[in-house]
Amino acid sequence: MKLPEAIRKFQELDQAGVYVFSRDDIQKMFPDEKEKALEKSLERLRGAGILEYPCKGVYINALAKSKKARVIEDIAAVLRRGSYSYVSLESILSEYGDISQIPVSMLTLMTTGPRGVYKTNYGTVEFTHTKRSLSEIAQRTVFDKERRLRIATREAARQDLRRVGRNLSLLAQPEYERS
């Protein structure tokens, strides 16, 4: 692939708000590119400062104007594309004010896909597998349009924390449990 062509394609996607890609996404953008040639092109794009490589299999358009404050959430969405995932556990409980410690640069999600931990230069993404059905997940979460991710309700996140055996001592008791 030629550098000007790659820049143009990444700019077009940036205008549509897309700036995080899997390797497969890039392969589809340049279908005529052979495997070895694609690898070399990706290396050139990284060397030229056009692409970032935050973790295995994920690329970010470094020149993107659409990059959000929560890049780590977009990375998480690409890492588990094809699975249902939602922000839960310590990450969302911290936002709800239900845990005393804020997980700095850590994003915790429940997923129907495999569990895993990914360290990136934007923070760490931790996926915890759930066996909940898709209908249960839909009932226990809400879609956040700004984030383009589902987030657990307060009660669902508390239940997830208990269910996976996490450290419950961080969890502040809600008012109705204190009396």
C-alpha cells in the first residue's frame, strides 16, 4: 500500500469517528495487499507515526481527530468484537461512587468472549467471562451512546463483583444495607 492512499483511508474513517482497528480491519481496507507486504506496510505506518500499536492485534490512527478521552474503551471494543461485553466490576462501581479506590488506568469488563488482560499505553483492559444469556445482559445493562459501550447497572455490577469472587471489602454498602 502506498502511504498517501493509507493516509486518505484512515482520514475518511476518522471523519466517521473510527480510529481503532484490528489487524483484520486493516486487511479488509487493503484487500489486494499480500500478507508479507501488509506486515511491512504496517511497520512503515508505525514508523511514520501514522499508526500506534497499543497491544497485539490492535492499531490506532495516531493522527485521528475523532480520538476520544476514553481510548481504552474503544480498544476494548475492538479486542472483543463479536462478543457481548459491558463495563462492570470495579470500573463502573467506581463511577457510581460505590468503591473507595478508583482503578487508575484500568478498565474492567464482563464478556461472553474469553477472559484476558491486555496492557496498553492507554491503560489495562481486563475481560472477565460471563455465562449470562444475552437477554440477561440486555436487562442488566444500558447502552451509553457517547461511549458506544454497554455499562452495567449499579446492582448488576455489584452482583458481578460478588459472582466472580472479587475483593468485596472495597465495596461501600448502599444506604438500604447499612441499617
